[in-house]
Amino acid sequence: MAEAGTGFLEQLKSCIVWSWTYLWTLWFFIMLFLVYILRVPLKINDNLTTVSMFLNTLTPKFYVALTGTSSLISGLILIFEWWYFRKYGTSFIEQVSVSHLRPLLGGVDNSAPNAANAANGDADSNRQSVSECKVWRNPLNLFRGAEYNRYTWVTGREPLTYYDMNLSAQDHQTFFTCDTDHMRPADAIMQKAWRERNPQARISAAHEALELNECATAYILLAEEEATTIVEAEKLFKQALKAGEGCYRRSQQLQHHGAQYEAQHRRDTNVLVYIKRRLAMCARKLGRTREAVKMMRDLMKEFPLLSMFNIHENLLEALLELQAYADVQAVLAKYDDISLPKSATICYTAALLKARAVSDKFSPEAASRRGLSTAEMNAVEAIHRAVEFNPHVPKYLLEMKSLILPPEHILKRGDSEAIAYAFFHLQHWKRVEGALNLLHCTWEGTFRMIPYPLEKGHLFYPYPICTETADRELLPSFHEVSVYPKKELPFFILFTAGLCSFTAMLALLTHQFPELMGVFAKAFLSTLFAPLNFVMEKVESILPSSLWHQLTRI
């Protein structure tokens, strides 16, 4: 019985909701008809006469105050709506309407199977968002002491966020520590040092570890955070290399003696690769580019399986500096593969090489007359491919947005990756004559090829929707994060802006021309109610007066 009663109530509720959703026009006319029939008992005509007399006694100052107050209130709503949209990306009024009013109007299906399916769909989308928004170590990250800290000393701004530095601390603990560190006093101290939040405490711990033993990870920490120049950092990394090679040779001999020795060897391998890569980056920054290229090639041959460091991106940048474009093409042929994860460096470097073949003679006027040649078409398609992968890069390359120091971690296809790429590769695009002009003429054409809304991509997977949130965590607050796709202003912000402007204009006109605005208001109201009066006159003329008399008596 209880179940039958509950089912009946649900059916009754659904019928009421259906009638309100689809028959609201009939309800509206029925209410108007009842009000008209009961106008005599309700004394509607007398009340309207009283109201009109009251309105006629009001002075223009009242209307000025009324419209001014309306403009002020709508302006405050507009400011709040704009702030809420900039912070949360949606309209407050729209969100409240969807969350609270739609269920009352029957816009949500509460059936259990659909709810379960929705829960499963949400879980799948959450897993997809997590995989899409994976944060990667920036292969070209700067030195904290020699570069990031110098920027802070000069500008007083912090270029790194807490989230970014916390990710770096997790990376250091993963790469530079193992379970057997407690057996060696210096490594035990460094294990604690990598967990320290205070930079001075980390540096002090590194010095303490060096007093006990030649510790490679202690030299790494000092080179990264205490050295104030690249020259000092290179000296410390050379000392770290000497200590790291000794540890690597010892652990290599013992790696098959047990799981602990294997983990220690893995740690020593990570330390050695990190040191050699940073030494190559020091050589690149100090102008010894050919030496840096040789070190990177040797490192990739010696440890071909350690792709987590993305050393090929360091190699591509150094080869572009040498203008060794044939070698760059050879590296791209190996790493620009469909089975490997893409990056802005790979996509935009491939576009640069194809643009280089035609950019010096490219003219948009000539191309519009004769059409694009095969080489020009290949270059344009490569640019479109790169822009689809990361649409934020062109504005930095074309200097439409100002650059900042790149973070230590990047989000692929996000603004952070665009900054990291443009920071190091802008000079290479400028060096190729006409490349930036070709990019300027063609990059916006990409968005005409991508489906909108971005439910599916053209050459890549659909653009992830979570990049803005992750980039705001990685990039400093003084940087305006690039957002793609651009969010359109909600209807309620536009409506509130129009209402605020309209009421402010009415207040100004009523204050300046009170008599003219009074005449205009009366004419507007009479025009507004003219169709209703016409309809009512026709109804009275069609229906017999006796019927109206009986209905009014009812």
C-alpha cells in the first residue's frame, strides 16, 4: 500500500510538472480570464484609478530617484557577476538557476539507473581529466639560485609557486633517495634535506652532509639553490659528477645481489643522468653549445631508456642554436612519432623547419592571387598542427603577450608549456627570415578547422578542459593565464550591463527633461496597454452582456 501511495504521488507530481512545463500559456490565459471576471468584486478598476491618481501626484524627483536606484542596484549585481565569472568561470545567477530551479521544474531525472550511469560517467570523466592534466617536469627548467632567485632579488616577485616547488620536492625525493639511505649518514641527512621547505635549512643540511662524505646529491642541491651564477653551479656539478660516478660504479657491480642493491643502483643512475644533463645545460648557457650537444648525444646513447628527462628537447634547442637544421630534422624523425607523447617543442620545431623552406619568399598578397604551392601548403599544415596541439604559443612568439620565467613543471598543451617553449625558442623563430610573418598570417586559421564545441579534435585528442585550473597553480599570480577556448560572457552579465546602462540613461534624461519624459512615459504606457484594451473591447462586444452579468455574480 505504501509503495502504491508513493507511486501515485510520483505520478501526480510528474503530471503537475508536465502541465506546468508545456501548458504554462494556458495557465496564464486562464488566470487573466479569472482576474477580468472578478474585477468588480475585487474592485480592480477602483484600485487602478487610485494608483493612477497616486502616480500623477508624484514629482519628477521621485522618478529620478527610482531610476537612479535601479541603475545602482543593477550595477552592483553586474560587478558581482563579473567578479564571480572571472574567478569561477560561470554566472552566479545561471548557476543558482540550474542548481535550484531546474529540479523544481522537472529538468532533472531522478531515476536510479540514470543516476548510476551518471555516477559512472562522472568517474570516467574525472579519470580522464586526471590523465589529461598530468604535470611534467620542464626539461629546460632554470637554476633556482643562479636564475630564479636573481629574478626575485631584482623585481621582488616570486617566479615559482608553492605548488610548483612542492612538485619539485617530490621529484627530488623520487630520483635522489632510496630505502637504503639510512645506512649511510650523508645520504640520511640528504633524505631529510629534500623534504625541508626552508631553502636555508636545505643548504645547511647539504653542507653538513659534505662534512661527513663526498655526497653527490649534496653537491646537486648546492649547485641548484646556493650557486648565484652558472659558473659556480657548473663547478659544483663537476664535483657532483666525480662523486656520482664513483657511487654508480660501485652500485653497478652489486645491483644483482638483491632488491635493495637494485634500488640503490637505480637511484645512482638517476643522479648520474641528472648531473650530466645539468652540466650540458650549463655548457649551453655559457656559450659552449657544441660541447653541450656532444654531452647530450653521449648521454642519450649511454642511457637510451631514461626518456623521463626528455633530453631530446634540450638537444633540439641546442641544435637550433647551432642552426644545424639537418640534425634537428633527424632528431624529429626519431621522436615525432605517433606512439610517443607529443610536446610543443616537437610540434613547433617541425613547423619551423617546414616554414623555413618558404618563409623568406612568402607573401600573403601573392599567395591569395596564385594560391599556395605544395611547400607552402605543407608549412601551413604544420603550423595548424602545432597550433592545435598548443594554441597558446603563437601569442608569445608574436609578442602579443609578455613572457615570464618558465616554471619548473609544465602542463602539456597548457599556458605553462607555451611559456617554457617560447622563452627558449623565440630567438630561433626570429632567426629564420619570414617565419614569424608566416605564423602571423596562418595560425588563426587553425580554429576554423577544429570542431566547436571542442568535443573532438582534428589531428589530436580534444583539447582538455582542465588546463586553466592546473596552469593557475603552476604560474605566478602576477601572470595573466591564457585561456582556450575563450569563455563567452554569460547572458546574465550582458543583461545586467544593459539594464544598468538603460536605467542610468533614464535617470539622466528624467533629471534633465522631466516634462518631456513624463509625456514620453504616458505615451509609452498607453501604447503598451493598447493591444490589451483592444482585445477586451472585442471580447465585450462579442459576448452577451447577460453572460458577463451572471459570471460577475458568480
